[in-house]
Amino acid sequence: MRKSSVAGRAAGLGGRNTATGRRRIPWSALSEKDRRRKFDQAVRAHKVGLPGPAPQTFAEFSKRQRALDPLTVTKSKTPARRKPTPPPPLFASSARTQILLALHANGPMTVREAARLRKTDSATTFRSVERLIVCGLIVKRDRPGGRKYVAINKSHFAAKELNFLLDVLNNRFPIPEIEQARVRRGLPTDRDPKPPILELSMFGSSIKSRILLMVAIAGEADEQQLARSLCVSASQIWSALRSITKAKLLTERRVGVRRVVSLSTQYPGAQEFISFLLAVTRGKPVYKSKALAIPYLTRRWR
């Protein structure tokens, strides 16, 4: 392709003929040299058997090409729509956060309705819902009869802080609402057994969840202190910290040869998320005793 044709397409002059569906550059956008070249190409094409009337003169060919210009739809210069920014992966993935936002904004719903709001397939949404049910953040109606609805666990000991967090996230990352929200009967109530609350899988893997909870209480800690407190190897701590830092939930700084991490506050809802972590640790006193064993105030890093 010639440089003039490339420049014309780059400038947004290329288009498509609405009659033939072929791409073409408007005749008015070509230079005189390109018009002559196009005329010569048409003459040679008809000599080798191209069907249709052959152009006799350049003026006739030019008139025929100008008649095609109104049929050419040029490319739109409006920029492409950007995909909406997903919420931060506070609960191990943005999908789980979106599901919690959908249930917070619309109330109890089926997995298919939640998948329709997220514009994704039901299988992916179902897997995320099952993980949230295991964590205790979501409850599901398991009684016989009727459809299976899921809702946010109101009996969670950190339900108040979770609602504050979802309110802030919903203002920043709004989730579409269904036309008519209805109250779903038959979900677990105060009379039903409370669902298990497993905080070890609430923020991803067991190590990631324990790291976030420990750092929330201690304020900051280094890799060696976390490894000793959680009784795991330093390589496991390093791998988990790399994943959490990549999700921008932790910030790190170098103190000598060690890496000290603390909770980040650079994303929407950061303060509410920290309050939620502290509320979870109040329900699990074992984390407080382990965090107090981290001498981050008296230890001198080298």
C-alpha cells in the first residue's frame, strides 16, 4: 500500500462503501498523483478481464469515483469506551468484591442474577460464591423447595464494618441494580445455626489471610518476624508478600537488608478495609496474642 493511502487511513479518512461493503479511501482525500495511479490500475484491471464498464477517460473515471464518496462511511474519531475499573481485590479477587457489592446493593439474589449483573458466566460466579460461603461472608438458603438464594451474612461478627466498606466501594465502583428488589424469605435467620466463619480463606490462601490480619494488628512487620510468628518458612512469606504487594494491599520499605511491610492506604475504602480486618481479629483473639509477640517497636533493624 502506498504511503498516501496509509496516511489517509491513519488520519481517519479510510471508510467502507455501504453498497459493496469494501474498504476505500474517498476520492476527495487522494492527491492528484494517487488519482492517476488509481485510474491506471483500473484500466489494467479491465484489460485482464475485470467485469463492468471500462473507464474511457480520466474525467469519466473521476466523476464515477466522486459519486461513490457519499456512500463511504468514514471511521468514527470518537475514542473507544474504556472498560469500567474493577474494584480492588480485597477478598482475594475483584470478582468476589463485585459479588459482595451486588448483594449489598440489591439484597439476596440467585447466582444467575449476580452473574447477569457482572456480565459474566454463571459458572465463574458460582465458584466465587462458594468460596465466599466457606469464608462466612455469604450465606445460602439450603432448605428444600424454591430457588437457591445467596445473601450477605448478617450474623458475621464484622458485618457492621463490612457494610461500611461496601458502602464506600459502591460509591466508587457502582454496581447495576435490578429493576425491582424483593425480600427473599427462607434465608438463614437468628434462629438458624450460625454458619462457620473461616477467616483463613477470606483473603485468598491461609498464609495471605494470616499476614493481612497480623499486619493489621502489629502495624508493620518484616519477613522474618512474620515467619517466626506464623511458624512457616521465609520463602512462603516472601511469595505471599509478593502477591499481596502486587495487589497493592501492602506497602513495603527497606530497612537495612530487611523488607518491612504495612497496610496500604492508597486505594478507595482502605481505612474501612483496615477497620474490617481489625474487627475480624477481635472475633479471633489468637491473632492478637501472636501479633503482640512481634517486637516491632523495640527491635532495631540492621
